[in-house]
Amino acid sequence: MKRKLFNEQIKENPLRSKADVKAALVDILTPAMAVLSQQKRKGRFRMSDSGAVYIQDKTEVEGFMRLLWGLGPFFADKKRIYEQPQWYELTTQAFWPALIRSPLIIGAVILAITTRSSLKWVL
């Protein structure tokens, strides 16, 4: 029996409009944000034991920053904060303490901010 992927619905998304891209982002982030809320590690996101060849802490910081690459442009439209208040709260609660504790995040924040300007038209 073949296991169904959590994001099977993305295959059906044509990704031709802003609404399509927003729906794809929400489809991807929904399970990720559920995992983030269960992990209780601010500024860290661990999805699996495979991937980057960094130490565990750096891998988790990078995982968190990848979420922000989607969430930054998403929350650029302030009304989306009201659509997904739990995501906004999770992100902001995790972001500032992690920034203070980890210089690794500073570079990723700069990248996220510069990337956000190029992605804003999409979302």
C-alpha cells in the first residue's frame, strides 16, 4: 500500500495566480506550523533527521528560517495576520528570542528580508 503524502493537494494546484500560490503556501505551512507548535523550541524547526550536514542546532535554525521565507511575504499583507493569528504568534514569539540568542539567524534574516522584496508580488 502506497503512503499518501501530506501535501498531495499541491499536485492539483496549477500555481497560475496569486490565490493559487497562497493556497499552496498554506497547504505546505499547515502541517509545518503544527509541528512547530508541538516542538516548543523557539526559533528552531526540526522536521526530520536527514538534510543539511550542519550540527543539529544550525539545522533547526535553518528549518525555522525556511518557514519565514514563506511567512514574511505572507504577513506583508496585514489582514493575513487575522487569517492565521496562531502562525503569526508562533513566528513572532519564536523569532525575537532566537535572534537574541543565535547569531546564525541574523544572516538568515537579512536573506529573508531581501528575498521578501522579490517574492511580495507573488503573495
